[in-house]
Amino acid sequence: MTVAETVHDYVQLSFGPDTGLSIYNDFWIAPEARPRDLVGQRVIAVDSTINEALIRFEGSSLTVDLRPSAFHGPEAMQLHRDGHDPIIWS
């Protein structure tokens, strides 16, 4: 189950105790919602292209803009998994 919170100027999603995703780039949720509306939803699919990453939940989807104009820092996202090196979109 997903836990979501806004931390300063980015969003942090947790998918259980061992996996987390920090999103620093522009993103949107469809249907229109806030990150906290993702709480409790299960991820059912993940897809990405050069321009966006799409995370599909049971009742909504979150799209992260990966175009250069959407960056607010050196990284778009970071995936953290206990026991593994982080995966960084930059």
C-alpha cells in the first residue's frame, strides 16, 4: 500500500517499509488529485518514455515529467530500496 507525503518542495511515496520514491520534477495525478489521495492505493503498472514516467495505481495515475524544462534540480526522481543502490533519474 502506498503512503504519500509532501516534503518541502518534493513528494515522497513509500511502497511498504523497504521501498520509497522521491519525486523532484513536475508531475500530475489523474484524475486530478493531491499526492495524499494516493494513500492506500496499490501500484498496478509502471511505464516510462524519454519524456515521462507513468505510475498506475488502482484508482489513478501519476505522471512525472522527465523533459528538461520540468527539472528543479539535478535529479528528476530517486528510487530507494533497502539492500540496493538507489536508482536516479537525471
